[in-house]
Amino acid sequence: MDATKSDLEPLPLSRTARCASRGQYESAIAAGLHVTVGFGYGWREWGIPPEWKAPFTGPTRVQCKKHTFIYALVDEVTQEVGYVGKSDDPEQRLVDHLRDTKNLAKWEWIQSLRAQGRTPKLIVLEEVAVAAEFKRERYWISFYWERGHNLTNDICQYWWKQAKHRQKQRQKIKRS
């Protein structure tokens, strides 16, 4: 069947329906509306004509970036590392950290520096392939944590609580 010019023109908005369920599909067809199937779940079971294709929801995710940076926020006076993170734009991420209040420990550390007229310095630790970013970030967090730095990363707060809990357990055992 050849498409005519009228077949190629889009239907008015009031004459189209986007359906995500069989019930919506059947109701729209009964009302004489042009139908597009949302998400495509179960579209074969609904009795949609075989020449229709499952909807294409967009291009597959392509890795746009190849490298990212692992960085540390450091108190320049004490050389204490307070935070380790990853970012495509570390300088912008530093600005974000200075405004961020979600991580209370990090916010308090930054505020204590600001009260002394300082801000943390950002040091890029390494540039890594995106595929390895989480592994390398975890490596650097562990590296500084094991060397006694008081990191404010969320995972370190969890480690800190575990360490305190283990210490309390040992004290209970010693008392018994």
C-alpha cells in the first residue's frame, strides 16, 4: 500500500492518542483516534497490526565522555584531606561543594575552614577512564581513610559508625 500525501501528514492533536495499556488502546481505536503505543509493553498481545514496529524511545545511551577526574578537597594549612570525589569539571564541583548542605559532616568541615578565613583547596588526584571511576574513587577514599584523614564522605561516616560500634562491643566484652 502506497502512502498518499494525506497519510503522511500528522493528524490533528485532538485526533491522536498515546496508549500505554491495552484498555487505552482499545478505547482509542473505538473512538477512531490515531494511536501511538507508549513504552511498547505487551503491544503484540494487544492485537496491534504486525506492520507496526515497537516504538523507538530514543537513541541507546552512548558513552559521551571518556575520562573523569578524581579529586580531593584539602585544608591547605593542616594538609588534612576532608573529602574525595569524582567529577568531569572539578572546579565547578568545588563551587557546588561550597554551597552544598546535604552532607552535614562536609558542610561543617567547610564552615569551620570559612570561620578561619579559608576554603578547601581542590587537588586533582588522577584522571581516569569513566569505566573505572567508581573503583578509583573508592580506592582514594580508602587510601586517605587508612592513613587517618578525617574524611567527610558519606561512606566514611558509615565506616566511622561501624568502628565506634566495634569499639563499644570490645569494651562490653572486656567488662564481662
